[in-house]
Amino acid sequence: MSTDPTPRRPPPSADSDELTSARALGSARVRAQRAMTRRIRRTIAAGTVCTFLAVWLLIFGVLVSGHDPALGRDARHTAVSSTGTSSSPTTSGSSTDSGSSIESTTESGTSTDSDESASETSTSDSSESASGVSASEPATVSTRQS
Amino acid sequence: MTTEASERFPCFGTLCGAWVSGDSDAGDAERALATVKRCLLRWHQAFTRFDPNSALSHLNDDSASTVVVSRMMARFASEVVRAGTVSDGLVDGTMVSQLEQAGYRESPHSSLSLTEALSHAPPRKPARASPERRWETLVVDLAKAQITRPPGVKLDSGGIAKGMFADILGDVLASAESYAVDCGGDLRIGGAGGTPRTVEVQSPFDDGVLHRFKVGRGGVATSGIGKRSWMDAAGRPAHHLLDPSSGRPAFTGVVQATALAATATDAEICAKAAILSGPHEGRGWLRDGGVMVFDDGGFEVIDPGS
């Protein structure tokens, strides 16, 4: 008795057509899902790249225009500007023998308004502290004989 | 610029203070201010000549030729030597005996107005270095924190110490966005942000503002004869800036000098040297900028680099 190595196929029937349709439908759905997945991935990737470029351009634009927060002020104004005095200010720097430098701008002017200055020099038993003073530039200090 | 915090308090017989914005090695601004205040009050106690129990008084009263001191005291002594060297003896921090003889034995006082003092002052002449050059006899070993000096050589803290303190605290605050330390008028200014700060120079006659500088970083100091003037026992006007050559209060024609320099200590040395040198040679000490005020109330502004 000989055996047929070829596996037998079930006889054709109405079920196989349905099966075939189901398989075809399933394959189609899988393909559709895969295509949709690919579209979603492409969309996300494109959106990410565009967002990154937009943010980068924004920051670049801010820095190039001079508004660098790391410098604490408008970086375009590197020298000190004169304010409110009669004579022209001069900005100059000098180097000492030690190699360090001083940056200073003189503003000539004589004022007899001593209220603010007097309060700075009066000796009192109490301390004075202030915080939360927000200013575009640091507080003025005075040098005096002690 | 971030919010700036500040504090002022009595210290060294006058007002001291600090302004800080941003974080530094001392922490946030509030913590940095507390550190500044704590340090200055502690150093005041250690370096005052008017307290017999201060570290400086103990050093001056110690009869041993070599004395072990704190590192801060050793550093101060080295600055006294440097001041004498730089000024060729004009700024002499070893004139304690002469100061006491002139009547400067206790906390600063001013019983004589500047105008009155000038009206009774002797003829004006520039000061000169002492022939004894006592500051040259100081030997300071910073590593061992030892000071060696001949008997009788005593150190006066004064402006040199204040400038040094301002510099030390300035180094601590250097990483802050902006800072200023005021040790009784000796200023150290700076900060990582580099924002210039306005510094007002006050008149010694009426406390008005003579001039304003804008300083990004560096030291500013003012020396003068107006704040601490009195009549001595002989009825002569006296103050605390002595002519080293005579040991007497110096009347040079300059009543106040403000100096800008890289550090507060350097500014203090330059300011003192300028006032002691007189009107003609004084401006040579203000190459980095400053103001000289004369007997008649007139003043001259020296621009940086001039």
C-alpha cells in the first residue's frame, strides 16, 4: 500500500469561498491599518520637525536681536549711556598693573540734593534692608569718608 | 536683571552694606546678605583698635616678636606691607602711637567742622614717608599665619582693613548677577552680569553729590579729613590722616580724594596717597579715575585712563 505524501485538500465547498473572502477582507484591513499607521507616523514626525524648527528660529531671532537674557539686559547697549546730566559722558576703561580692568563712565554734574545721600550716610542703631526691589539697573551706592 | 536685595547696618563706626542680585557662592541673595553682615560684624570685633580685647589689640599688645594670628590678620598685615611698598611709605599702617598722641584713641568722632578745621590749619604742604619705615620691619608668613615685628610696632586697621574686607566679600559674591559691598565707604563692585552701577561721590562740606561714576567692576574708596576732625590738647586742629614724616595730621591742600582701582584695597591706598601727596602730585595716584576736593571746596574729576 502506498501513501500519498501530498496532503489532501478538502474538497471544494461553499465554506472555502467565504473563507477566501474573509481572508481577503482581513488582508485588506491589515493593509489599510498599516497604511494609516504609516501616515500617522509621517504626520507626527513632520509636525515634530516643524515645531522644533519654529522654536529654534524664534530663539535665534531673539538672541540675534540682542535680547539675550543671560546678559541681564539689552545686549545692544554694551557701553553705559549717560542720563540726565549736562556734560557729555565719557566711557573709558583702564588696566592696572595686575591685569584686571575697570570699566567706568563719568557723568559730570553737581547736585545739592542731599536727601538720598544723607540717608545713606546717617548712622543709626537699626539696620535697613530691602528686598524685592526690581529695577532695570542696580541701585546707586555712595562712596564717602568714613 | 533679577530682583536686587540690600541691607545696611552700623559697623566700623559708620554704615556698611551690601547689594546683591542673583545667586552666588554664598547662596541666594538673602543668604548672601546675611553672610556679608555676619562677616563684617565679626571682623569689626576682631580688627577694632578701640577694644582692648580685640584680636588686633592683643597683637599690638603682645611683647613677643613673633605672634601667631588668624589667617585674616596675617593677610591684613601683608596688606599693610604692600600699602607701604606701593606708596613708598606714604600710606603707613604702623602709626598707632602717633594716632593716639594726636587724640585718636576712641571710636571716630567729629567735634570740629571741616571749614573750622581748615581755618585753623597750619600752612599746607605735602606729606612724606617716615624715615623709620616701620612697615618694612613687618615680616608676614601667610602660610603659618605668623607676624614678626620689632617691639613697639603696632598695626592700625583703618581703611586698609575695610578695603580688604570688601575685596574678600566681593570674591565670594563674584558669581552673582550683580553685587556691591560697602565697607564704610570703601566699595567693591562687580557681578557676572557686568551691569554698571552708579557710584556717587559725596562732598565733604555739605554731603551733596559732587560726581557720579558708573562702575562695572572694581573698587572705589574715599579718604578725607572732614569726618573725623577735632581740636587736640594744644588747641590745634587734628584728624586721623597723619603725615608719616612728622606724625602730625597732614594738611596738604586736598581735603578729600576718591579713587577707582581694580580692588577696594588698591583704591584705598590710592585715595590716601592722593590726599597725602597734595594737589600737584595727588592726581598721579588717580590714574584709574577719581575725584580730588580742595580746601576751597573746588574739585577736580580725573577720568579713567587719563
